Amino acid sequence: MLVALIIGGATDARSADQANESASPQHALRLGASGLTPPAPDAPWQSVTLPSVAPQLGAAAPQGPTWFRIDFKRESASPRPWAVYLPYLYGGGQVWLNGQQVASVPESTDQLRVRWERAHLLPLPDNLLRDGDNELMVRAAPALGEHSLRFPRVDIGPVVTLSEANDRRQFWVRTAPQLTVLACLIVSAFVLFIWWRRPGEVLYGLFGLATVFWGIRTLTFVIEVVPVERWQLWRLVYLAATGGFVVVMALFAMRFAGLRHRGLERALAAYWLIGPVWLLLAGSAGEPLVNRIWSGGLIPIGIGIIAVSFWAVWRERRWASAVMPAVLTLATLAGVHDYLISWDAGLMERVLPGWAGHRLFMLHHGANLMLLTMGVLLSLRFTRALTSLEQLNESLESRVADRERSLSANYLRLAALERQNAAAEERQLIMREIHDGLGSKLFTSLSRVERGDMSHLQIEESLRACIADMRLALDALAPEDHDLRTALGDFLFRWQGELEAAGVRAAWTIDMPDEAPGVPPHTTLQILRIAQEALTNVVKHARARQVELRLQRANGLLRLEIQDDGLGAGLAPGAQGRGIVNMRARAERLGGTLELRQDAHGTCVVLSAPLASSAA
Amino acid sequence: MKIRVLIVEDEPEFMRRFSNAVLADPELSLTGAVSTGAAAMALLGAQPPDVLLLDLGLPDMDGTEVIRYVALHHSACDVLVVTMFGDDRHVIAALEAGATGYLLKDAGADRIATSIHELHAGGSPISPGIARRILARMRTATTQPRDESPRDAVLTPRETELLRLTAKGLSFDAIGQLLEISPHTVVAHVKKIYRKLAVHSRGEAVYEANQMGLL
């Protein structure tokens, strides 16, 4: 787009040249004379073609102020005001029309140094203009720091016709640099801030520095007048900015291509310092030498930058990496273009007729494009980094979630294993219980039946006891939530029929809170066995009419109480002997105690066992 | 009028035991004693009994099929299931099929006759383990109300409370005192609960069938 604008600008400028009314003389007369008034017509004027460069390349002496005499015609009186358009007049000067001074552009003095980058559209007073031949005299002072004096092709005509070209050029040589400086300042502040917060992002820092240097360097086109006492400082700053820009660009290109060479980086930084220090030591007089040697040394660095970028393209083979060298090439072409305009305008004139004379320098716009590209590339990098950061976060999150899942799965597995272990332990205990109880009872009965030692009634009783034993184990194992209340309820529900058949009225009270912890089956089995033993005694021996069973839980202690109104103290001591011993042993296995109270009113069996430790 | 009893039991020893218990009671009359489900269904039509004494493990079919058949075709007949031990899982399956009582196999002759009388009089036994299981079944029904499931399958608050107390191991006397009803009313409630359980399970079956597009 920039290129299109420039070319568009060029065509516009040419179309302005060809406007009917205006004049665009190709020839003029030149006279090297330092006088502040126009030289006489009979002075030794020399004919020249515009634009003119004097002296030509290779001449020894620098050019002093020069007068140019341009003859032009005005066909007839025009209602519109006329002006002369000078695309450049770097060193300033004066304009005379038909023997009268009509305008002046300040030249360098003892106090001020000037270099005018702007174009000049100087009005020609109507009263001095004549129909037919007119004579324009322009004094041009040499520009600061330039060996030769340059004088443009001038356009003379109505202001409206010329102002268009003037505005266009003004934009490129004045407004664009101003905008560049402003943009550079803002962008560099922003980027350097990022670097300050994130010192690891060296590319941002380099880009920020390059922008700063470029902004300072571009000030040359913005600041046209400098007081003499600050001139050297200004040149120093300019030199440092130019060298800094090139060196920082080189560092950037290296880093961007992934090249890290500490020694080379230090050498580049040192080279950058040499220029300003040299100028500081040598003073103004040394500037041409510094320019020729030190500034010349920047050229190989520039070539190195291009080489590194192309090497990066070859290595990465991605479109994004090709952008930088493409822009660099464009900037280089712009540089070549500028060089040709400066030093061999003739060649340019042959390639692009009429273009060279405009002296529109492209390198700065190329550099702007380069900085813009760098900015875009860095922004892309930045967004890519953000995106990958987000992806990283996501993958991290999912990894954390995975880990959490596996942890909880592990935990569940462990818990299941623990439950399994506990269940296996319980199974062991109950199997031993069945083995020792039901098993031994069946074996004893079998052996007695084989001996013919058991009556029919005894066999029936023994088998009933075995079935009861079996039931007890099933009752203890039945409740899935290990609720002692349900197990004991089932047990008592079954016993109720038997007690009623034996003529015993049964009442039971179960007083356990809902939130009581589960009781393991083995513990339940022990409790049920104690209850069974007690109830069996009631039915067999006590001749009771009523039995009351109470289950309570208080202070972590389980209390089971079985009270009957039977014979109690009247009972033969041996009758309950083994039963009581069994019950005591079971109570001890639960870590509790068994209490037996017998008096005239009956028997009371009380089991107290800790619930918390009953699981063991 | 005597209570007519049909016995379905494939084990000869127990068949004799049950038959003797029924024959010994002057208030009971034995309409038949068969050993297969098919024979039971045939006899049900010929001589409808008041109480069916049924073993679940039959040689030709699952006992619950006989229960379902009875519930469908002879709803006036009470089914008393005989189980070896207090095997809650099988008891629940039988109750869901439509049985209203259960009896332990080793019960004495008196106990057998008493159970038949109680069941016919309108009462059913319930153990804490059974109560707990019924509560769990019904709870899933109330937390997931379905339009297809019959309204009367939902337990009343009183019935739920009764089950809750039973599951806690309380005796019928204690429950009767707490709910201020007689122990007889408690067992009558239990029978109602059993019927609802059967209706509920059928409702569930109908719902499932609807879901699968069978009906």
C-alpha cells in the first residue's frame, strides 16, 4: 500500500507538471556567487539542466551559495494567484521575481544550523508578474554536511495547481516523519514497559530499543533548525541512534532466528559505542571521518542482518519467517534507490524518467515498514504464546483432574480393600464360631447317636439347638448396614413364638439412637449368643411367666439386660453352670463384663461391653 | 366354616409335617397336598382354598409364579410362604409376587396352625429385616413418583412409621403402644402393606414394560 501511495504520488506530481497553465522549466542559468542580491545579467552564467547537482561527483571543492536564473512565460493575465514550488531547498535561500525579492528561506547562520526537509510553495505577487516573459532568480545555500549543492526542478503556476503536489510531498517529507516519531515513542514506551515487567522477553526489549532509536533518528526530518551550540550534541545523538538502530536490528534478527552468540552480541554493542565516543573525542571536525569509516562499518552489519534472516527462512521454511527477510529486502531496495538518487541520478532518470528529480527518499518508509513488520511478528508471537499458555493451562487442569481421579480411585480401592480385609476377618471369626459351635455340637450328637447314647427327645433337642445356632449366625450376618437393632429385632421376633409356646410372656425394649455406629457381624453374633443362652435358660430352667429384654447404649457402652421372674435363687447351682461360663467368656471376648444377679424374684443377666472396641 | 388349606411342597417329609398340622386342627380342612406348581394351579380351579401353604423351591417352576397366578386368579386366597431360614431376599420376592405371610419350615405343628389362623384373620407377621427391606423398596417409589404406578401402592405415613419402628427392632406390643393401636391392628396393617408392596411391584413391572414398549 505504501508503495502504491508513493507511485501514486509520483504520477500526481507529474500530472501537476503537465497542467496547461503552469510552467515547469527544464533549463536554467547558474552562477556561483555568494552575494545576497542577484548577480548582473551579464555575469558569467552557465546553462544547466534541472534538477542540478553541483559540483558533479568527484569535484574537490565544496559548493558555495549559488544563484539560479529561470526564465518563464505567462501566456495571459490569470485571475488566480501564482506561486513557485520548490520540492526542496535544503540549505535555504531567496527568491527574486523580475528584480524584486519575493521570498526568503532562512539559511544557516553563526547561531543557527538549518536543513529544510520540507517543500516550499512560495507565492509570486501578482503585481510583479508580467504577461509573457518573466525572470525568476533563486539563491540556494548549500545544505549542511553535504558536499554538493542540489537544486530541484521548479514548478511555477497557479497556487491551486501546485498546492496538490506540495501537500503530497509535504506529507511524505514532513507529516510522515512526525507521525513516525510519535508512533515510535508510543510503541517503544509500550513495548519497553512489557520488557521491564518481563525482562526475559529480550525480543520485546530489542524491538523497543530499535523503535526508540528509529524515532530519534527520524527527528532529523522533524527538527529542521538547531542552535549552533547544540549542533554537536544533536549530531552525536543522531549518530548514536543510527548505529544503535542497526546494531539492535542485528541483535533482533539473531535472536529471532534463534541464534545466541554472547561474544558476537557484545562485539556489536561495543562497535555501536565506538562511533559516538569517537565523535565526542574528535569534535565536529572529525565527523566526515567518523561517517566514512564507522558508519561505513554499519553496512556489513546490515548485510549480516539480511543473511541471518534468509538463513532463518531456509532453516524454518515457514511463511512467517519469510516475512522479515522480504521486508528487509524491500528496505534494502529502498536504500539502493535512495543511494542512486543521491549519487547517480542519471541512471534513475533513465529508469524512471522524472522521478529522481523529486528526491523522495524511500529508506525511511522502508524502515517504518520493517518496524511495523517486527511489531506484527512480535504480536503474533505474543498471541501464540498466550494461546499455548492457555492450552498448557487446559492440559495442566486436565492432568490435575486426572490425578485427582486416580487419587480418588486409589482411595476407593484402598477403602474397598480395607473393607474386604475387615469382611474377611469377620468371615474368619464367624467361620470359627460355626466350626466351634454348630460343628462341634453336630459331631458330638453324631457320635452319641452312633453309640446309641441319645434318646429320641435328646436328638430332637440337639437338632433344634443346631438349627437355632444356624439361625443366629444368619441373623447376625443379615443386616447389610450392621444395625444391631435389626439383628436383635429379627432374633427376638423369632423367639417370640417359642417363648409364647413355652408360656412365657416376652417384652423387649430397644433403646439405641439412630445414628449409632454399625456393629460388626461377629460382635452382633456374640451378643445374640448371650441373649440366646439367657432366653434358653429362661425357657428350660427358670419356669418363668415373664421375661424382659432391654438393649441400651450410653456413654459408648452397650448394655443388654435380660430379666425373668423365674426361680432365680431357688435354681440348682449346677443347672446354669456351663451356660454362664460360656456367656462370661463371650462377654470378655467383647472386652466387656457379664453380671448375673439371682434372687427370689428371678434372674437378671446384664452384659456391658464397649461399642467402640467391640469391632476388634 | 373351616378354613380350606392347600399345601404345595415337594419334600415328602415336610408335606407330611404340614398335612398333619392342618389335619390336627379341627378348624382347618385340607383340600389337597401337591408337589408341583402345575398340580397346584389345577387344584386351585377345582377346589379354591382360603390359604395356600407354599414352598418356594418347586421342581417344575419358581414358587413366585404360583403366587402371581393366585394373586391374579384367586385374589381371595392368602398365600403363606414356607422358608427354610429367615431368608429376607426370598421372602421379599414372594411378598412382591403377592404372598401375605411367611412361615419358617421348622415351626412346630401348633405354630403352623396358628400362622394359618392369623393370616386368615387378617394379620401378617413381619420381622425387622423384612420391614427394613420394604421401606427401602417403597422409598425409591416415593422419591421417584411415577404416573403409571398405582396411587394406592404408596404407603400412608402411619404404615411407614410402623415399618420404621419394626425395622428398629421394636415389638408389636411396643409399636401398638407408640402408635396407640392394638397389636392386632399392627399385624392387620402389615398385611395391607404386603398387598401394597405387591401392587407396587406390579406397577413397577407395568411401568418398565411401558418403557420397553411391551405394552
